[in-house]
Amino acid sequence: MSNQKSLYLGLLVGGLIGGVTTLLTAPTSGRELREQIKVNREKLEDTLVQLKSESISLKDQMIRTAKDSADVIKEVSLDLQKSIKQWQHEIEPHKENLQNELDEIEEKIRQLEQTIKK
């Protein structure tokens, strides 16, 4: 407990010494310094208000964008599924022809192999 009191006392004394040193070595008078601090504080407040407003606006825009993207992804997914089903339906008659042609080619290859063996 004694260490904590010493620490707090050291911080307090250091803060006071730092404050007094700053005031004594300040290039401007106390009145000018207070005015500068007031102006800087007002600028900081304005900046923080603007930052808060822009952050809220950005958050809202991100939420809208996320919702819009989800809708677009659903649409694209449905369109893609429809396209695939349509493509499968369109190639169905050709699948049988292709299979027949492949069977014919395999048969010709077998015949050629038999001819070469003779």
C-alpha cells in the first residue's frame, strides 16, 4: 500500500512540476495560451463530431452494400442454376449421339487392332 501512495505522490508532484515548468517557459502569456487551448479544443470537438458523422454514414453504407450484395449473389446464383439446367436440357439429345459416335469409334479401333494382329 505504501508503494502505491509513493507512486501516486510521485505522479502528482511530477505533474505539478511539469505544469509549472510549462507555464513558466511558455512563449505566450496565460491568457493567449488559454485562448489557443480553447480554439484547439473547439477544432478537436468539430473534428470528432465530423468523424462520428462520417463513421455513422460509412457504417450505414456498408450495411446497405452488404444487403445489396447478398441480393445480387442470390440473383446470380438463381440465374446460374437456370442456365445450367437449360444447358443440360439442351445437350440431352446430343449426349446420345455423342455416345453412339464414341461407341462407333471404339468399335473401329477394335477392328483396326484385330486387322493389325493378323
